[in-house]
Amino acid sequence: MNSSIPISVEGFKNLEKELEALKKERPIVIQAIKEAREEGDLKENAGYDAARERQGMLEARINYIESRMARFNIIDLKTLSGDKARFGATVGIEDIETGERKEFLLLGPDEADYSKGSISVFSPVGQALLGKEEGDEIMVDAPRGKIHYEIISIEYQCDK
């Protein structure tokens, strides 16, 4: 799977900053491992174990970000508009059964954060919304069963 991954300009810049910070942390972790190793017995050396674990997580995250950089399709959210839900749209939906309303910004998987009101275009709800218009109804399979939503609004940053 070598397809492109959508990401906003801001999301890409944030990942670049994270990558830079992680790379700056490398020598600090290597020094912590060296110092812990000098303490002697590595079998019961919690500092050594913690530093090695941190190094593993650090390298895994660096590799993950670097492996995706070439696949990113960087999109400026300020240039998008339209009446269909797609990447960069803020979509308002209403649960047809309960009347509960939610609003989501559709982003790529590397920047979507449900707690901040954004979801991935690759998530079940994101997939169901793509290409739809105001007034359309979608059905999403959720742990509690199928949920029916009506799309009540679609906005882009340039529309605001």
C-alpha cells in the first residue's frame, strides 16, 4: 500500500516539529543508557531498562514519521471549498434517533484527534461522510449497533 495520505499544512508542520524534537532527544537517551550501563549490573538496573525502553519508543516513532513523510499529500485547508464532505470539511451531523448533534473536522489519520473535534477520513464515520451533502443520511456501524445520522452542515475554512 503506497497510496498518499492526506494531511493539512499545519498537521505536516507539527509532525516536522515532533520529528526534530525526537531527533534532539536521541543523544540524551544514548547518554542516559551509557551512564546506566556504567553503574554495573544491568539485570536489576531500572534506569538502564527505562532508558532502553525510551530509546526503543523514540526510534520507533522517528521511523514511523519518516516512513510516512514521502507519502503525505499536503493540503492547505484555506484553499478548500465545496458542498460535499471531504478532507478539510467541518461536518455537522445529527443522530436521527436521539437528536444528538456533533461536529467533526475531517483530517488525515496522522493529525485527527477526536478529543479536539477532528476525525480521520479513514475512520468508519469519516468514510461514511465522504462525498455526501447536507441533508444526506449515513449509517455507521458502532459498538452499540448501527447509528443513523443526517448531515446538517458542511463548511470549509474559506467559507467562514
